[in-house]
Amino acid sequence: MNESARTLLELVACLARVIHGETRGRALEAGLQPVHLVALSYLRDANRYSNTPQALTEFLGSTKGTVSQSLLLLYRKGLVERQADPQDGRVVRLRLSAAGEKLLRDADLSSQWEAAVGALSPADVRLASQALAMLLRSLQRGRGGRSFGVCATCALFDRLGPRSFRCGLTGESLSPSDSRKICREHTLPEQDLNPGVGK
């Protein structure tokens, strides 16, 4: 590994440790582990195709048994609710309870992050975001897993009008709110799959 790549890896790892440490502290205050906060955050942001135990398992990169134990704890604490899918009763849908939403608001790190990012110029923030997004996509392609991206960045996302959208996979209409949710069926756009295309 060359020196620049090593330095970047070390910086990203340090950032991850700091964020994990802050998250761990907030989680422990609530009687949880960091993975429980990650699961709650995912369920808050997941779209209607992605709020199942199986999708959560894939997102966390964990085993079904481990995620089942985590969900059991979150049910017992009243942070997550289960309901049968109205179209297919065999499918279980998960959603945050009011207590789960409140816990996430109380544990939110966005004000600290915003203060830290405030030290950068808007141009630096854009460049850093673009560079990190490219790195993430490259790693996701390399591991062959699902990208779990936001609907509006999916290759199958159809923009019909200023506030009118459709999922190209299911043909269903999407609201502006839907377009900002995480989807397990997310497909990286062609230019991300082939970085040389269109350049």
C-alpha cells in the first residue's frame, strides 16, 4: 500500500473510532450496545422494501441469530414494533416505536458532527463527501454485497417530475420522503460501476 493510501485509511479508521466511541457512550447510557443504535437508525431510515429482519441482518453484516437477539432486546425495551405485511402476512415489518424515535433523538451526534465539519469550507465538505462516496462505492463493489443506498441515488430511480418519482424495479410511486430512504434493492448507477464511463 502506498503512503497516501495508508494515511487515508488511518484517518478514516480514526474517524470511525471517534464516532464509535461517542455512539458507544450514548448507547450505554440507554442500556444498549452500539449495534442496537445502528439497528434503530437503520429502521428509522429504511424504506418500505427494507424494514424486515432479513434486510437488517444484511445491512449489519451479522448472523440471523445475532440480529434476532438484538431485536428481541429492542422489542422488550419497547423501542421496536413488529407488524405483518398487509400484502403478505408471512413477512414481518419492523418500525420504531415512539420510545425508539425519542431514544434516537436523544442519542443524536449530528450537532457534534456539524460543529466539527464547520471547520471546513463548503468546497472542502463537497470534495470530502465526493471522495468518501467514491471510496465507499469501490469497497461495496469489491465485496459484492448490497449497497443499501438512498433511493434517489439508485440506477432504477425514475424522476417523473419535480416531486414525482417511481421505483423502476417495482413500478410503485415514491414520495419525496420515500426518495430519501435507504433501500436494500439499491443499484449503483452505471457510472459508479464503470468509473471510466462518461468521463
